[in-house]
Amino acid sequence: MNHHVTVLEIDGKALEHNLEYFKQKLHQETKILAVVKAFGYGSDGVQIAKFLEKKVAYFAVAYTHEGVALREAGIQTPILVLHPQIPNLELMLSYCLEPNLYHFKIANAFLKIAKENSLSDYPIHLKFNTGLNRLGFSESDIPEVLAFFKNTKQLKIQSLFSHLAVSEDLEEQKFTENQIGLFTHIVEEFKKHLDYTPIFHLLNTSGVLNYPRAQFDMVRIGIGLYGFGNDPIETKQLKNTHNLKSIISQIHSIELGQTVGYNRAFVAKKKTLVATIPIGHADGISRKLGNQKGNVLIQNQKAKIIGNVCMDMIMVDVTKIECTEGDEVTVFNSQQMIQEIADIATTIPYETLTGISQRVHKIFKQ
Ligand SMILES: *Cc1c(COP(=O)(O)O)cnc(C)c1O
């Protein structure tokens, strides 16, 4: 067996707590779609989906192969693929994955495949662009989209959705209100002209927190499940799901003037104890954390990362910490630590979490 020492522990209890937190913010009948793309935000999408399978209505992933992985693990919940690619559409059928059709090119390609396979009422999802300008039909496409689906028995609009651009920022409330208004108009048009009613959904995590009145029939929660709200107050109500741990591999005692790591970036100003930790930038530790910018916890005390972050290792200053080789190291175990790391790396917790690489062993704790 491969004994990894650097481990990301995923806290199932925290995940459940976070899901409940969002549930109690929503109407009882509002469905929850759990976003488990990018390996469950850098953790283990399969384990997360297994854990949430009975608790949510839908899963979403970004790409087809992410959905395939869930199906191969036995997940039976409906899966929306947010950004399918035309060459993968055929594969989606064999895995019962439901594509987001965001323009006529992909809608026509999928309809062709649906006809070849004699499908009827295969669930698809329609995305409308209401201001993010990333993926989606535009408002002016509505008549043509309606006509397209009036004439197709092969496909059924399971849901219709859009995505907010700046839902976390209340200074941009006007922009978001516009998006909500436009989406409401699109919803009305489809309600008026379709003889069945799709699921309508607009909100992501920060959308739920800031604009719950726009929850429609379903909400898509990603980062919130993993412990992050819009601000520190909201985040405090949530629990941290991702705990990144390692151990001390070796401790060196170096003298004044000796250096540590590549480019000799750290120069000892006095006798210094240096601990080597088996986690590096290939595991998702940004090089921006090097050179005393970031730290880890050893025996509950902060140990600064000294020198440059290597691909597979970091070195930390443990001069003032009583510790030995083999001791546990916490890279992060709270949202606050993740936020600090993100700040130092001039990024956001989304990137800090999803950056945790596949090499890091993942352990799901119920
Ligand atoms: C990633 C994604 C989400 C989840 O967003 P969070 O901010 O993590 O809740 C929801 N909808 C779409 C379309 C996405 O791409």
C-alpha cells in the first residue's frame, strides 16, 4: 500500500452542516443542486457525491469526464454537465449525463445524436446569458429556441438556467437586479409558450446568501458546501470541510550564514532549526507562500515557510517549536487559514481549494 503522508481530509459532518445551513435559508420546496466539479473543489468529487447523493436533487460538474467518473462510482442522481463539448455528447448518453445546451451549434449536434439513437424526452438543460457573457443563448434567441423545442420530441428541457456575474458584491446590486429581471422575463416566456414546466434556476452560493428571493425552483451550491460564504460573518456560520495535513520528514540545524533551499533564498541570521515537509507547489502550495510569507501549524504554533517553495517540499522554521521528525503538520484546517493562504497568494479560496493536486491523498471522514 502507498502510504501517503500528505493528506486532505474531507469532513463529512461539516459538509452536512453546510448543506443544512443553506437548506434553512431556502423555501422547503426549493431543490438543491450540489456543484461537485473540479474534484469537489479540490477534494474528492466521488466521495462527496456519494455522501450527498440522497440529500440533494441534482449534481453538476463542468466537463463530461467528471460526470463519467461519478457514474462509474455508482452515483445515480441526475447530473448536469455545465460545459459539455460537442465531441463528448455521444458519451453523455451512455452515462445518462444531462448536457447544458448553450448555443444552437451544440443543440443541433445533440439533437442529431438524439435522433440517431431514437431518444425521446432526453433531459437537457438550457443556459441563457444574462450578463456574465460566458456561455448561453441570448434573450433575442428565445423565439428560435422555443421553436426548436416545439418541434423536437427527442429532447426535453429539464431545466433552464443562468448564472450571476457578481452576486457576492452588494455594490453591484443594480447589475445583479438586472440579471434577475432578465432571467425572470426569460422564465415567463418559457412558461407561457411551453406545454410543460422546466426547473428554473439562477443562484450560486453567494446568490443564495444575497438574493434568496431569486431562488426560483433550484439553487446551485458549490463553495458554500465547502465552507465559504460571502464574508467572514457568513463563513463563520459554515464549517470547514477541507483539512490539509502532512508531517515533518526531517529537521536540520543550520548555523548563521547557511542557506535553505533553491537559489539559497533563505539565509540564516542565527542558528536555525529547519523542518522539511513533503508538500510543494505540485501539490497546490503556491510559490507566493515562500520566503516567510506563509506558514503552517506545528504543535499548534505557526512555523514560517522559509526559502522558495519547491515542487515537492517546503521548509519551515521550527527554531522556537518543540517538535520532532514525524510530527503532524497542519497546512490548513479552518476557513480562516485557507483565506489567509488565498490572500498571500493573491487569489481566492476557490483557487486555493481547487489547486490541491491529484497527488495529495484524499480521505473522506463521515
Ligand atoms: C461553479 C458554478 C456554480 C457554483 O458556484 P459557487 O459560487 O461555488 O456556489 C454554480 N453555477 C455555475 C454555472 C457554475 O459554473
